[in-house]
Amino acid sequence: MRFETDVSLTHIGPKINEPPEM
């Protein structure tokens, strides 16, 4: 359950900061 929270935070952080390039 700790891995899911780490993946969600890492996906929401870099995903929102790097999606504008697409």
C-alpha cells in the first residue's frame, strides 16, 4: 500500500509538469 502512494505522487508530479510538452 506504500508503493501505490509513491507511484501516485510520482505520477501526479512529473505527469502534470511534463504533459504540457505533448
